[in-house]
Amino acid sequence: MIRPPTSRDEAVLLDQSDPLADRRELFDLPEGVTYLVGHSLGPPPKSARERLTAAQQDWAADLVRSWNSAGWIDLAERTGDRIAALIGAQPGEVIVADSVSVNLFKLAAAALPQARTYALFVEEDEFPTDQYIAAGLGDLSGAEVRQLAPGGSFKALKAGGVVIKSAVNYRSSEVADIAAHEREAKQHGALIVWDLSHATGVLDLKLSVDGAALAAGCTYKYLNGGPGAPAFAYVSHSLAPKLSNPLPGWMGHAAPFAFDTNYAPRDGVARFASGTPPILSLAALGGALAAMEGVDLGQLEAKAKGLGALAIARAQAMGLEVLSPVEDARRGGHVSIRIAEGYPVVQALAARGVMADFRAPDTVRFGFSPLFLSYQAVWDAMATLSGILESGSWDQPQFHARAKVT
Ligand SMILES: Cc1ncc(COP(=O)(O)O)c(C=O)c1O
């Protein structure tokens, strides 16, 4: 792991030997902004705009024929294959479709009849959508839903149900040991639906090696696919033939243009497609993925952890409470810090060009996207935070006015 710099000069030196430093120019980022919110919405890669423009031109030029001529009909699968390479999965195990919420529902519903026990488990500190989906699916299916204490999933696997679990917790950034959970699940007839939203594009995930069977994740965070970019679903080759999509739409049918009145699923994960894929969003995502091409995922993860470790060291020097694991191996790409007046502090930071986000009631999150951030920028951002806290300049009326999105 990279030892965090202890001075600004050391930060500058680290940047000089950063193998990912030249990736920054692939992004459209406003001058003077240090963007520490890539864990929420990644900034636009220039290649996303180019692909989006090209797709718009295909649409105008070839109209409906573009489904064939521009290959739109297979775009969700082709994009899925590119994401598979980023999460350690095989070609044909990932499809891009819908949102994370919808994919969690589909995968958990499909998994229920395959698990030893007809029950759903979710930890109470999981992202709320994961909990709502479990509760809604429980109501619909009659499966028992058990809410677990934080960290309770591993033990719950013994009961043999379906567990919905984040690989990186959205608030704490705690990383789950996927391989250990999967070994335990297999022993007890349980199935895990991994939520990879905060892990994809920042950790060196190895789903096949770790024995993961099911996962969903988003593409608008570290994959920079754009606001509302479609999510992905992963199903291992060995499990896919046993599963039924609970929302069996025509796009998951083996022959959608046969207009058969009887449903016959496509092979593999493609059966989890339901409706028409969002081509313009897929085009932007496909363009964005170019910014990840050729990146060594080990280097990507190491840099995210190095930047996070720097932020943690500076926060501790300020006497702040760090809510994320200090140990690099246990932490994802973001760092959460408890600041009682977090909301106005985040607004005051933004006014000084440092963007972070706030999660009620008192958590400020700093995301460390390794493709466009530098050690120097993180050093300076933490100095800005220190200045704002010391001077009390955050305590101004305009910083307290709450927006809908925090
Ligand atoms: C861990 C996690 N899961 C799920 C979601 C929601 O995903 P979607 O809006 O695509 O349903 C988010 C959104 O930030 C998230 O952080």
C-alpha cells in the first residue's frame, strides 16, 4: 500500500510517479474544482460526450434501422462484457439494464427458490433501497424478511436464505470479504446478492475467483456513466440457467422478434433484461468506459486507498472522528468523517471549490476516484477543510439552507 504523504511536497512527489496521472485529461472537469464526489456521480469523461453525440447522429441518420446498423440491439450485452472485465467476471455474465434497485429485486426474487430457506436477510445499515427492496419482495413473495444488526450477514448465512449485501458500505466504506462470505453461503445453501455500487471501478474485484453468484451495481459512480446511467446485473454462468426473471419482458426472451406468446428465456444473464434498453444512456456509458480501458485495477485500488489514507491522516490531525476503517484493506474508495454541522461545512467547502457530500445526520463523505484526483489536490482540500473549521466560516446563513439533494 502507498504510505500517505506527510507534507505537500511529498504529495507532489507522489503525483509525479502516479501511473494514473495522465487519465485526468480524459475528463471534463471545471477549472478550480476538486471533485471528491465521484462515489456519488462521476464527472463526464470526454469520450462519453463523443459516443453520445455519435449515437444521436446514428439515430438521426438511420432512424429505426440503427437497432441493426448501429448494433443497438446488442449494446446492453456488449457493455455488460466490458463491465465484466472490471469486476473479475466472465464474458456473458453481465448485462446492463434498469437501476440497481430493480436489479436487486430481480436477482433476489430469482434466488429465493434456489436457497435452502425461503427468507431474505439485510443489514439495517445497508443503503435504504436494499432494505426497501427486501421488504417489498418479502410482502409480494411471502418470504420472511429479517433485518440484521450491522455486520450480521456472515452469521445469518447459516440460516440458508438470500442475503442482500454491499461489497462496500455506502456510509462507512467498510469492505466485505466476498470470498469468505461465499464459502460460508455455499456450505449452508444460502445465496448472496452483492450490491457492488460503491465497489465497481474503484476496487480490484474478482467475482469469479471469489465464487460470487449474483450481483448488481451502478455505473454512474466510479464508472462515470452519467446521471441515471443504467445499472448492471451479474449472474455466474453456472447459476444463470437455473434462474427465472420475475419481470420477464420481451427483451429477455430468446427470440423477441418472433413475437411468441409464450415466454422462453435467453441463455445466461441476458434473461434478466426486461424492456427496451436506454440506448442514449448506454452510449454515454460505453464512451465513459473508455476512460477505464487499459487501467491496472490493482493500481486503481491502491491509489484510491492511498488518497483515502492521506485524507484520514489529515482528518485525524484536525481531531476529527473518522467513521471509515483506518486499515486500507478494510476500506473502499470513500472516507466518511463525522462532523456535527456537516451540511453547512459541505456547502462552505463547495464555495471554496472542494466538493464533498453529506449524509444525514452527521456524515461528510469524501470520495477518492483515482482516475482524476491527485495527492496534491487531496492535500489542499483537507487544508481547506481545516481552514473552514478553524475559522468557523461555515456558519453563515447561506450555507445552512438545505437543498433537496445533499
Ligand atoms: C449502495 C447503493 N445501492 C443502491 C443504490 C441505488 O441505486 P439505483 O438508484 O440505481 O436504484 C445506491 C445509490 O447511490 C447505492 O449507493
